[in-house]
Amino acid sequence: MPPADNVMEKLVSLAKRRGFVFQSSEIYGGLGSVWDYGPLGVELKQNIKERWWRSMVHEREDIEGLDAAILMHPKVWEASGHVAGFTDPLVDCKHCKNRFRADDPRLTGTPGQPDAQCPVCGTKGTLTAPRLFNLMFKTFMGPVEESAAVVYLRPETAQGIYVNYLNVQQSSRQKLPFGIAQIGKAFRNEITPGNFTFRTREFEQMEMQFFVKPGSEDEWFEFWRHERLRWHEALGVRPEKLRFHRHGPDELAHYAKDAYDIEYEFPFGWHEFEGIHNRTNFDLSRHQEHSGKKLEYLDPATNERFIPFVVETSLGADRTTLVVLCDAYHEEEVEGDKRVVMRFRPAIAPLKAAVFPLVNKEGMPELARRIHDGLRRRFNVFYDDGGSIGRRYRRQDEAGTPFGITVDGQSTQDQTVTVRDRDTLQQVRVAADQLVEHLADKLQG
Ligand code: GAP
């Protein structure tokens, strides 16, 4: 494989060329660290989200789904500690007006002192002392821009779950332990974004809060961290590229008693893409205190009332999509030719198959169209009749399409087609009327 920087450059370029990810508002020069998903990217991310939802909500009796609004009462963020504590220390250069995190490794000297040097313009003594900067985006609700109407774009989806936990519990008649899962957008005014879609200002989270009896949280914390690692392996991410990182005391978020990150070895190093947090009863207690509403659970077995403890699993949908893109990217030689192939697990690949007439004559396009129209009712498939068959295969290799179906001269005689496997390059002949079963079988899991 080529060096790391090079891999990211190639991936960003492939993502644009093939329609996975585009820079937001590109024709205006782009918007810093905001990205759009193209035709293939939206399918890939959607497949990942659906897989998460299926395994978390549909396959478990003890987890319910929720879709809370992005805008919430501003007091939510006071109670959660985000207004006071969701901050990064920043320094400004008074000369070039750039802004950095105070822990930016490129900074030399002590910000605020004459020895500090700006990493961008190189001027000495122009950096301010660190000031705390809140990462939440603010906006105004209603027609008048006054402070009473300030609302925030949520920086995590979790709070929508906490404030609804009794609504969900009572309406679904769940008993502890049970969880609530949600997929939705979150926003953070990140100061040092970068590395493509790794750290962005608008992103999606897939979060699950598991409510448990006090005293059982450590056991559930262990359960969920192993369960989440297993999920990523089942997604097809290479196990040797995954590891746990346990937070030290100085890394723990304000709400957490214990936390593990699941990290992936990106081309730019090991970084977190999921957090498993033991949040104790911090959030629910704070909401009870700030709202004045009782958020206790009544245990039907013992008649005890208590505030549940929470184990959280918090995964970024965009960051997982980036993990999948990085993990799938392969360069290899095939019959003396270089090819780039995205080895997505077939079940999450954006396109499941592409249908090609070998040549655009002798009844092949008509049969290929009929096959394509039949398959598209079941799978996301693509029709391509442009260029040599070799070029069409290469294009689908870059899109990560697991199967290439070619209609050739024999097909019009006996109604069979060749099915090429993206990874092994082996071709088998399959009867056209058996294609749905053939693909369904290969796309499982
Ligand atoms: N509710 C807990 C929470 O939000 P977090 O560790 O701040 O915890 C969880 O975020 C996950 O959300 C991260 O592991 C990452 O996948 C995703 N995430 C957080 N900030 C992000 C950003 N700026 N861009 C993309 N994904 C982000």
C-alpha cells in the first residue's frame, strides 16, 4: 500500500470521482469541514445506519427507537453541563487573526507570553492567552434575535433520549434494564477539523442509552463494549485495525465514570470512532434537578423508586462510513494491470450488482435491460453499457460493487449470464431467472 497521506489523498479523490463524498458548497469554495454524500455515499451510509438500527432496535426486545428533534429547550444544555463545560481552550493570533486550540502541537512557547510564536504567520508575542470557546452552535427561535430566544443545535443526540426516557418507558411498558436508540444529526463548532470526514461540524450519531439498576452498571458496561466491538467486526472491518482505548482520569468527559473508545487505525493513525460511556445517573439527576420533574423509575418488583444509571454507546455514522471507506480501499495488480477496488462487505455495498451487455447489439442490450429491471425491484443495481467490458469492471471495482453480471452471445441463446465476483474475479454462469436467489444468498450477513 502507498504511504498514509497518499492513501487519504487517493481516497478523497476516489470519493469525489465515484460520487461517495463531495465538499459542501464546493462551487463557492467549500464550507469548512462540512461534507455532502453523493449517490454512492448516501447508499453506503444508509446501509450502515440500517444495519445498526436492525441490530440495536429490531433484533433486541429490550431497546426501543426514538427520533427526537434537533432543537431542544435551552435549559437542557444547562442541565447537561454543555453550556458551562463543552468548551475548548483557544488562542488567537492578533497579527494574522488565525485561531488555534491551545494544545495545538505546532504552537511554541506559552500563549499570552512574548515567547509564543504563531504557527501560521511565525510572528512572536502576538498570541493571546487561552480563552474558553463553547463548541455549541447557537441560533435564534422566533422572529426577534434576543437572548431569551437563543437555542442550540444539539451537540449530541443523547439528551433527546434522557428527556424522553419516561415517555418511552411508560408508552412501551419496558422494565429495567432497557435501552433507547436514536440516529440523528449533531453539530459542533470544531476548531481543528480536518482529515476528510473524520471531524466535521455537522455529523450524524447513532447513540443508544441503556438504563440499568444502580449497581449493575459495571456489568452492562462490560457487556456493551464487547458487543460493540463484535458489531464492527461483523460489519467487515478488519479486526487487527480495531482496538479499545480506556480513558485515563484526565480524559474522562464531565459526565463519565468510566469510558472506552473503540479505535480504528486510519491511514493518519489510531483514532476513536465509537465511545462506550458509563454515565452513572448524572444526566437524569441533572434533568430532574433543572426541570423540577421527577425522573425516577418505579421498580414494579420491589416498589423502590430510583434514578437509573446509564451505559451509553455512541457511534458516529459519518466516522463509521469513513472507517468502512478506509478499510475497503485496496490497490492491487490484476493480469498486469493496476486496479483500485473497494472491498465493502456485500451486504453494505452501495450497489449490489452491475449489469453489462457485452456489446450493444445482437439482442444483448434488450436482455440486459430486462435483467436489470427485474433485479432493481429487489436490489440497488446499475446498468452500464459504456466502454470496453474491462473498463466497466474497473469502474464497478472502484464503486465496490460485489457482482458484475454480463450478458454475452451465449446469453441470448440459453438465457444464462456470467456473474463476476469483485474479490476473487471468478466468473460463474447462472441462469437469468435464478439471479435474484443467487444474489440474495451472497448478500446475506
Ligand atoms: N453522547 C456522547 C458523545 O457524543 P463523543 O465521544 O463526543 O460522545 C461520540 O462522540 C462519537 O460521535 C465519536 O466517537 C464520533 O464517532 C462521533 N463524533 C463526535 N464528534 C464528531 C465530529 N466533530 N465529526 C464527526 N464525528 C464526530
